[in-house]
Amino acid sequence: MSTDLSSQLQGSNPFTEYQIQKLRSHPKRIVFTEGEDLRVLRAAERLVAAEAAAPVLLGNREAIRGLAAENGVSLKFVNVIEPAKASDFGLFCQRFAKVERYRKLSAADPGDVVSRPHYFGAMMVQYGQADALVGGNKSLPATLFRALLHTIQPLPSVPKMFGMMVLVAPHLQHFGSDGILFLADCGLIPQPTVDQLAAITIETGKLAKHFLGREPRIALLSHSTKGSAGTEEARKMAAAAALAIDKAKEAYLDFKITGEVQADVALDPTASEIKLPDADHRDPADVLVFPNLDAAHISLKLLQHCAGAINYGQILAGLARPCAQVPRTATEETIFGTAAAVGVEAIKYHQLYPDGEV
């Protein structure tokens, strides 16, 4: 993507503008587990300038302040915490020791574990010292996922944690109704079951509605459209769509769910009319649920690196607190927008997930 186009999209972004407007009325405390990163410093400075958040950076205080000074980044209203020197460190160690015993995890020194930024940040959001968490910008995904799963309570309604990506590309044709697409699961479950696919559909739909401010249109993708290929994988997606529709009705959710369908049917009304001649006219889907992790992750990278879509996330679903994992290749814009997204998620999180009040 050209520099001019990139600047244009980042300067007038329909996704982040909507989130920032919401956060200005309800600023949130967002903890960044890997604060010794210039991209994070600049994203934090932008969040403060937008009056959208109170960033908390974890890491070596002198290293973070030195990096900021060298690059002319303001740390005004940005809280910098060294986990092992924090006032809550002893309390978090006591609480983690209890969690260790309860979950029968392998024996470990609580002080050693809690001093790690991922664990300390997770404890902050679990126990109300921060509203949302962003991490992963300098570490392997599994490192962050492990800390979150060991520390933050799961949501009873979600069988397994999964990741949702937000892509913004108003310059592309058929890219959702507003130039925004939500993709799931892009990071965690290699071969989701029918039950897991239905849960991914419902939970991603809830978040998409929260971020878009309207009812989303959701498509469960396949190489088949409504039985055009009678493979086991196609039947699985059809069964997942039927189950998701039932779950949406039970929860009084007015989602428009369709599946199994091919990607062109989900996104291009002309293709939909040709392949489903008896169906009503449909606008492009906002949410794409993929049959497996390979399909989702490959699609994400192609849209990002070849088509120039800006990516935010992945936003993690299935936890009782708003958290996100960003890739090591994340840009400042990705980190900024992802933080804004989990901040907005925190505004009404207990309304979205009443069972997550733990």
C-alpha cells in the first residue's frame, strides 16, 4: 500500500474514529504489557492526546523514559510501572499463589511469575487495577496467551478462547458495508468443532455490534454454497450456521447469519444473486467466520500485506476481561486502534457478558 493511501486511511479511519468518540466520554485505563517499545510509546501518546485513555506501560522505568526522551515522545498522563517494584506486587503474589493451588498448576515461585509483565498486566485487569490489556508486540503469542489463561477467569458461555481481527479497507470493493470486516478465529483454534464455530459466530457478532453500533451480518465461510459441494467440511459449516442461528434466537439477538457460503457470496451481492437466485438481496457480510485457523490466518495476511487493509487485534474472546494480542510486526496504528477497541469493549463489557462478572 502506498504511503499516501496509508496516511489517508489512518487519518480518517471509520473504525478508530468511532471508538475514540466513545472513549472520550468514558476514558479507560489500558495496560500495555511490553512498554519498552517505541510503537507503544507513540500509541500511548496518541491515546492521551485524544483524551481517550490513561495508558499504563509495564517495563523498566528508566529504559521507557529514556526511549521517550530520545524520540521526543511525551509521557504526560502515562503511568509507567516496574512490576517487581509496584505497590500491588505483594498482593498479586498472594493472589496468584491461591490461583496456583486452585488450578493445580505446576509449582512456581509466585514472585518470579508475577514479576513477568504479561502476568502482572493480567493480574491488573483481573483485579480491577486496569480496564483492558494489550500485549504481544515483542513476544510470541503463546507467551501472552499462557499468562492470560492462567490468570484471568474464563467466560462460561465460550467453550474456548479465540481471536477476532478487525480489518479496515474502505478503498477495497465489497469489503463489508462500511469498509470494515471482522474475521474469526484468526489465532487460536486450529480445527474448531461445530459447537466452537457457533460460539465464535455469536461472540464475534456481539463484539461487531458493539463496535459498529448496529446489528451485524455474519457469514460462515466454506468452499461450498448451500450444498453445492457435499463434503464433510461443508456440512460442518452448515451445521454450525444452523446452531448459531438457534443460539442467536435463544439470546434474542437479531443477527443476520448465513452459511455455509463461499466468500464471494458473503461479500458480493452480484455473486449472491447468481449463486442463490431465490434468496433476498443481501448486503455484504460484516463478519466472516472461517472453517479453520489456516484459512482465517492466511486470508488475514493476504488482505493485510497484499490488499493494504489496516489490521486491529486480535481481540481475544472467552475471557472475563477485555484483552488483545497484537503481532510482533504491528504498526503504531495497529497498537493504537487495538487499544481503542479493547477500551471501548471495557465500557459496556459487563452488559455484553453478564456471566463474566467474577
